[in-house]
Amino acid sequence: MSTNNRFFDDMSKLMTNAMGVAQGARSEAENAMKSWVDRWLADRDFVTREEFEAVRDMAIKARTENAELKTRLDALEKKLNA
């Protein structure tokens, strides 16, 4: 009877160790994949959300200023022609 118990204890330890190795391999694979994706994205000319928002705000400001300047220029031309 003790032979069966020892066999099952050994199998249990073996399976526990195998699960630990599998978890470690999974973690390593995840880390490798994440770093590969990060490198791939860095090699592309993608912009970050912050950079996009900053440029968008600058464009909105420039359009607003252009509209204001056009209004002023139209008023000045109207005065000059009058």
C-alpha cells in the first residue's frame, strides 16, 4: 500500500513541477510577445494619443486665428475700397 502512496506522491510532485515550468514558459512567452509588439510599434511612425491631441489643438487654434484674421482683413479691405 505504501508503494502506491509513494507513486502518487511522486506523480503529484512531478505534475506540480511541470505546472510551475509551464507557468514560467507562459510568462516568458507573454513578455517576449509584448516586447516584440512594442518594438514593432516603435519602428512604425505611429503617433501617441498625446501627440495627436497636441497637433489637433494647434490646428484648431490656427484655423480660429485664420478666421479672425480673414474677418479683420475683409473689414480693412472694405474700408479701403469705400
